[in-house]
Amino acid sequence: MGARDMVKKLVPTRLFMAIEPLGHWAEAVVWNIAMGFPSRGLKVIGVTGTDGKTSTSTLITQMLRENGLSVAMMTTISVDYGDGRGEVPNPTRLTTMGARDLLQKIKKIKANNVNWLVLETTSHALAQHRVWGVPYGIAVFTNLGHEHLDYHKTFERYRDAKRLLFKQTNANKKGLRIGIVNADDGVASYFASDIATCITV
């Protein structure tokens, strides 16, 4: 049994849910410092939504490459380090992996002189601050369904976790600070006020 499992057994569920994001945030801070903030200098496109994240990430990656840009991609199923070798399986099978694994892979991507990273980003990772320190420049929202409520408890909290991607992108003063949202989704309008420029498609 791991340390996290032991804590979950000892700490009441509501208290654990309250303190868990702090633990992930602290881990992200520590690993960013230890690795020298490896994602700095990358142009990061975060893709979030209930469905279609991997397909959208793949399409964005291909479009950027067809325009001559050097691009890496991380999704639920694979990691493409941008070294010309193509995709390899994501060993964690987590859509957005824990801070240490995420930053180790970003460090490898950076070593390949890649300029762009397309990063599939989950509501769990956003709510838990696992992607703290990642300099998102563009936030992409696909859609929002009634899933993952076992973790978020309410649809509103799930929606607000997704909004954190837009807020984090907007906070990156060196980034493009652009949001792209699906016009057909009913909650798309909630994201417009969280970002400098919001494009509805």
C-alpha cells in the first residue's frame, strides 16, 4: 500500500478532498524547482473537455507540423517527443500525468529543440494543480458532459475546473493568451471572461 492510499484510509474523505490539491501543488512546485522549470520557453497549447481531447490534440499537432513548426504532443494514449520518431505509448495511461512524470517528459521534449507542445489537460489535473508552472499560451475547450462527478461532485465544480485552464493561460503574460471554444457547447460562454482573447468555432 502506497503512502497516498494510507493517507486516504486514515483521513476522512471530505478532509482528504480538501487537502489533496495542496499536496499535488506542492509536488508540482518542488519538481519544477528541482528540474529548473523545464517547460519555460515552450509554447504550450492545452486541450480540455469531456470528449475529443486526444483527437483534437492530434489534429492541432498535424496542422502545426504542416506549417513547418516543431511540435511535441502528450495525450492519454501516447507521447510524441517531437524527435521525428513518432508516437510512443503513454506509460502512465493517465491523460495528464503526475507532476514528476510530466516534467521529466517535458524536459526530454525541450532537449529536442521543440518549440510547441500540445498537452491534453484534464479537469483532475487542473483542480489538483498538477500542471502548475506549465506556461499555457492557448487554451482549447471541446465540450462538457456530465462525467467525472464522482470526483468533482457537481457539474458546476467540474465546469469550473475546466475554466482553470483558461485562467492559467491568461495569467501567462508572455503567452498568446488565446482561448478557443466549441460554439455548440452550452457552457462555452463561461470561458470568454477568463481569457484575453476568446475565439468561438
